[in-house]
Amino acid sequence: MRDRLMFASAVLVAGGLAVAPAIAQTGWVDPPAKVQGQPAAEAPTPVAPPAPQPSAEPRAAARTAEPSPAAVTESPARPRREARRPVRPGQDRLVFTPPAAAAAPGPGVDDPRFPAWAGKAQRLTLDYLDSVSASNEASLAEAPRFYAPQVRRFGRTVSLAAVIADKRRFASRWPERRYAAQPGAIRTSCNAAMKVCIVQATYDYSARNPARGTRTQGVGELVLEISFADDRPVIVSESGRVLRRAASASLVDARTKAGA
């Protein structure tokens, strides 16, 4: 009996010693060295991936990268841009723009008629200023031969009868007049297409009205457009302005333009 008890005690002591390390391991944070050194065979052996199929995947990739025929036909913008790229806008104009039509001859274009026209236009201008300086009767009698039936005069288109009526009022206001072009102060330009010459003249003027005790004098500018469309040259447009008035003039009338 005693032997059995002693054997049982020995078994219990041995069992307690064997259990003590297991109880102490429950409080560890890091696994014991024995666990770290366990053979890797216990972990599942990774299965090697199957070898790639060289013949299938490149073909699949190539098929994926290639655009479908539908995409090419639905997006034709890129081929069109590439086709137009070598041609620059300047080249388009050089190739496809027709040449501009020739401009009509201007005042600076030489014409064999210009010397004769210019001479006649200047002669008419000088005669016109002489007629303004003449007596009232002579000035009014000469006026119709200088003008066309319709005249653009100082910004308004008027008839020849209206021009003569205005001349009569001017002669009554200034019965004594003297108008003379300054030497070398006549400039002429002609236009072959329109058959006209434009004369620009600077002149000296003086006018008096003894009954009213008024006089005026100064420098003016006269611009005449003279047409050569008919047999004789005539004035179709007249304008002018006073460039300078003499300081000594008294009771100066504002309308001292030639024959105005």
C-alpha cells in the first residue's frame, strides 16, 4: 500500500514539473526560440505559378492594342490632319487665291492727256479768278461759262441758276473786288478714269463796299474739280476757305470766299 502511494506521489510531482513550463509560456509576447527554429516544412509549400504561354499572351496583348476596324473608320480626324499638315496657310493662298484685279488708274498714273488737261484746268482757274475781280456786270455775264449744269458748291449740290443767284448777292455785298493767284501756288492732279482734274490754288484777295464803309483782305484757298468729259472743261465742284485775314480790316464779312 505504501508503495502505491509513493508511486502516485512521484507521478504527480513529475506531472507538475512537466506542466509548469507550459503554464509559464502563456505569458510570453515573443514566441520561444524553439518555435522560431521550427522547420519550414510545416508551412504550406507555395505552388509555383504555371509558366506563361508565350504564344497566347503576346497575341492577346497585340489584339488588345490594335484598334478595331470600326474605331478607325469612326475617327477619321487624325488622318485628315496629317494630310493637311504639309500644306501651310500661305501656300493655300498662293495656290488657290486668284490674282487681284488691276486697280483703276489713279491721279498718279501717267496719261498722255494729262499735260493738256492740267494746262487747261489751270488756265480756267486763272480766268475764273479774273472774272471774280471784274465789274459786277462782267462778272455775272462770265459766270455761266465756267460751271456745269449741276455743281457741288461748298458742300451742297445746286443748279447753275442757284450759282448765278449766289454770285449776284456776293457782287452786291462787295462791289469792288480783286482776286489774284499767288505765283507758283497752283497745284493740279488729274484722274484719267474719271476724266477730271483737281486744281488747288492759293490767292490774295481784297474787297470793298464804299457805301457801307467796309473792306476786307487776306489770303484764301480755292479748290476746283474740273471735268473733261465733254467738249470743254467745266467746274463740277467748288470749295474753299479763308486762310488768313488782315488785322487792319474793319467790319469784315465772313463770306469772302472767291465769288461766294
